[in-house]
Amino acid sequence: GAVVSQHPSRVICKSGTSVKIECRSLDFQATTMFWYRQFPKQSLMLMATSNEGSKATYEQGVEKDKFLINHASLTLSTLTVTSAHPEDSSFYICSARDLGGGAVNEQFFGPGTRLTVL
Amino acid sequence: GNSVTQMEGPVTLSEEAFLTINCTYTATGYPSLFWYVQYPGEGLQLLLKATKADDKGSNKGFEATYRKETTSFHLEKGSVQVSDSAVYFCALSAVNNAGNMLTFGGGTRLMVKP
């Protein structure tokens, strides 16, 4: 149980285009999902916290107009990188917190999406 | 604020060697502590956790004990295998205004040679 998927796993796009990344909790409901960014050989940096049915909470320094987050249901959150540029190339990882059952403070992570902007 | 400090890598060991990756934390209250493992090109997997002082988390031969007096959660394994090569992240979870948030250490890369 507690499986989180991400789609796509890899995406290559041209500079100036927008890319949408999906994060799904497959076998549980998640009121809260988190989006992280990971640069090569570095730790995870929390970008934003996504709550179902409400606006996301962005960490300091993260542009909310550039990284659009939508959490439309208890099993799906999307991150859209708008007008992508090469510096947005990174590994994006989502996680989800189980609504019921299990440890209240445990997050389950998706496999990540590698974005390359040419 | 909360923070996690873990030893910098890479840590290079021969197969069957003993592994220790140090992790210390700073937090208010009583956090839960975690070790996550990340294999190349993949997301994070929970390796083990401990939710209160003196708890020992264990999984796949890895162990870590929650030491409140030394604010530490060191990861150990008695005999590593090549398949253990990965990046290991120590993390804590504590309640703040936004709920339970994870704070990660910088990660330690482990390379095990046959």
C-alpha cells in the first residue's frame, strides 16, 4: 500500500514551453501533497505544500506564477512549470500524506520526474 | 528552526564492511526521525523510522536508534552489500503551523565495492 506515482518520469522540452507533471496517490487519499526539487547530488528542497481544494503554500523564493500547483482531488496534484527555461531543469519529486491510517506524519514519495529544458 | 546534519559523502566501503552514517538534528518539541534511501534515478523510499526517544528503527539489516540526549539518529548496518549503494537521507518530521513537515539532511552517498 501507500503508492505514489508520477507522470511523466522524464520529459524534455524546448525553452518557453510549459510542462505539466502529475502526482497521484494510487491506493490512499491524500489531503496534502508536497512538491520537492532536487538538484544533482543535492538534497531535496521543498517547493510548496498542496492542499486539496485550496491554494498551495509556497516556500520562500519559489515563484508561484512559474510553478503552478493544482490539487483538484484527494488523489491528484499537478505541478505545471510555465515558460520553462534551462535553469528549471531538475528532478522534481512529489510526496503525499495519508489521510487516514498509518503514521500521521509519514510522507510517501513518488519516483520523481526528470525535466530537461533545452 | 529545525535542521538535520549528516556526514558528507561519498562513503566508500568494501562489501561486508560495517556502515555508520552519522545524523544529528535540531528541533523543538519531539520530532519523528526517518532514514530515506534514494537509488540512482529514483525517488525516495522510506528505509526506517523512529517516533520517540530510545526507539530503534530497523529494516533490511539497517538500524538507527533515536537518541534524545545526543539528538542523534545514526544509521548502521553490520555488513553492506553492493546493492546498498545509494544516497541516504536523514530527516525529521515536526509539527509547525503548516502541519507535519519533513526537514532533510544533505544526503550521504554510499558506494559499496565488490
